[in-house]
Amino acid sequence: MKAILAGAGAFGVKHLDGIKNIDGVEVTCLVGRTLAPTQEIAARYGIEHVYTDLAEALEVPDVEAVILCTPTQMHAAQAIQCMRAGKHVQVEIPLADSWADAQEVKRVHEETGLVCMVGHTRRFNPSHQWMNQRFRSGELRIQQMDVQTYFFRRRNINAAGDPRSWTDHLLWHHAAHTVDLFQYQTGEKVIAVSGFEGPHHEELGIAMDMSLQMKTESGAILTLSLSFNNDGPLGTFFRYICDNGTYLARYDDLFTGNEESVDVSNVDVSMNGIELQDREFFHAIKEGREPNSSVAAVLDCYRVLNDVEKQL
């Protein structure tokens, strides 16, 4: 299967590293904002075609699928563009930065019948998969999820420390990971939500700190703290407080509440959440089925974010 990857930044490279481990898939087109650095990455990964315009890449013969790792503000329009061109699409999280745009992507997906998947990576991290298996079996039940998403981004840079051409967002991007995971792991919808934001950055124009609280139908609660001001350990750290144990998930790794390591090496075929996410995308296309984290499966997350934004 031939694929396009659009967005040759830090996260695009993570996808390229994962895809090279997947048999039967080849990225033949790479799309980037500027030509020279995109050509350098293409050469490193043996990618034949390089473009700065997604529309040109979509015209390449025999391409079936597209992975979008482009700026948040472009996600919805580009996902629709890909489906209109007859391509299956995986759009990196977030699906959109508005509820209206998220709903429009779902509408076009239903109209075209193509696979449309959103990169909600937490569903695929082995640590969270291990927890999900126990929630589904009834062994564990969430009482509270306490989550910290902390970065130090007082300048507009990406995960690799390079300058960004766009502005990231705590609510529509980083909170989306946790809001979706909370509903996925509890198997319930959020029915109550409150949100608060700190001061806005003078140049970036966004809140640099945020606090969200949510509750599901059964009373499970989520406490989520987000910051671009945190000068310390960086990343997202999940504490599952359950009726029968406490667990700490840090990306693909899992620990008990007492910091004892939990072996999750046999949960899936890889320990790389991004690779597992991409495997699901390509397998869903080949098998003609709806993928985990399809646009339909994750859409309610964006309803909740919209409810928070109204409060802010």
C-alpha cells in the first residue's frame, strides 16, 4: 500500500519510524512546508516524491492513504480534502479546533465511506491497552483519573525544539488526548464539565495554564492539569485511581501506585504507540472495517472540548 505523509516535522518523523516496521506499506510522497528540509527527510527515509502542496501529492497514481501531521488549524480542511480525493486518511490529533469542523469531517467520512481515523495515540499505548483490558473484564473500575500534561513552551517551538509555524493549544490539542481516553476507558460519556484557564501569553495569545474537571454517568471523575509554563519533567502522566488498585501510565510504560513496574511487553506486537496506531490504520483499510479511534469513535471528545471552550 502506498501512502502520503504530510507534515515532515517532529511528529511526522515519529510516524515514518513506525511505518518502516510495518510490512506491505510504503510512504512514497512526503509533503512539507519548505522544500529543502523536506527533501533531507525524504532522502533519509528513501521517499521518492517530495512536495510543498498536498494537492499535488494527492494526484500521484496508486496512492491509497494519507497521514496528516500538519498544523492543528489545517487538520479538518485537509482531512476533507483527502477524502474528496478518494483517499483514506489518518489525521493526527486533534481532529479539528472547533466542534463545527469536527462534525463536518464526520459528515464527509459518512458521505465517502472511506476510512477516517484520528491519531488518539493513548488508545494504542501498551500501558493504556493493559488498563483497558482490565476495565473491559470488570477486574478494575475507575474512580478517578488524575492527569498532568506539562510542557515548557514559552517560545513557539515543537517537540524537537525547532521553531513552529503555528500555535499549539492546550485545550483543543493536549486536553483532547485525555478527554477521549477518559471516556474510552470508562466506557461512558462525560455529563458534567468545568474548566478554568490562566493568563494568556502576550505574543502567542493563548492560555499557558489550564485546569479541567469532568464526571461520567456513573460518577467517575477526571482531574486534568495542563501547562506550557512547567519547568520540570515534561510530558503527560496518568494516575488511574481504581476500586482495586492504583496505576501510573507514562506513555508506553506502566507502574503500580507504589512505582512497581508492570510488564506490558506482551500486550501488542510493539511497544511503540505510534507504530501501533499506524498499524491499526493500514489494517482497517485492508480489512474494510472501522478502526479504533475512527472519527465516529472519538467525535464525542470534541463535543466536550466545545463545552469547555464555552465556559472559558
